[in-house]
Amino acid sequence: MSRSLKKGPYIDEKLLEKVLGANKSQKTIIKTWARHSSISPEMVGYTFGVHNGKEFVPVYVSEDMVGHKLGEFAATTKFSRHGGKMQREIEAGADQKEAAKVQADIKGKK
């Protein structure tokens, strides 16, 4: 559920103070744990280190990101792959195609 329009967007006060106090010419990363903070127009052009629970993910803010939350751009989970028999068959088929392509390249060079 979204925030009430009457209240306006939530922007963490400490984060906004850091942004207003920072110099845009220096390319320093502003570290923050405030994933729930909305991106305001004042934040455009800065790089934020958004904490994902383990490390700080660098997020460069552009104009298209205004209105979104900082946490949307720093994933908290790492996708490895879907498991199961079907996935193993797909990967085996891809490996065979790659091997055939390499063989064809080798024969073409001779």
C-alpha cells in the first residue's frame, strides 16, 4: 500500500542533511541504511551506498529514479538459478552448443 498523498513522500531527515551538506563535485559515496527513503530531486547526481543487509551497494541517482525508494535499486537477495532436473538439461544443452561452436571455429581456421 502506498503512502497518503496528504502526507507527501517520506525522506529520511539525516539522509537529506547529508545530501545538502555534500559537495557534488566530490564523488564521495553517501552511506545509508534508509532503504525506505524516497528519492527527491535534490538527490540527483549523487552516489549512495545503500545497505542490503550485508554490504553497501553503490546506487547512482538519475532523474528517472525520482519518486522511487532507495531500496528498490539495491537487491537484498542474490539469484543464482532455478534448480531441478529441467534446469540441468537446459544447462547441459547450452554447454553442448558452446562446445560444438568452438569445434566449428577450430575446423574453420585449419
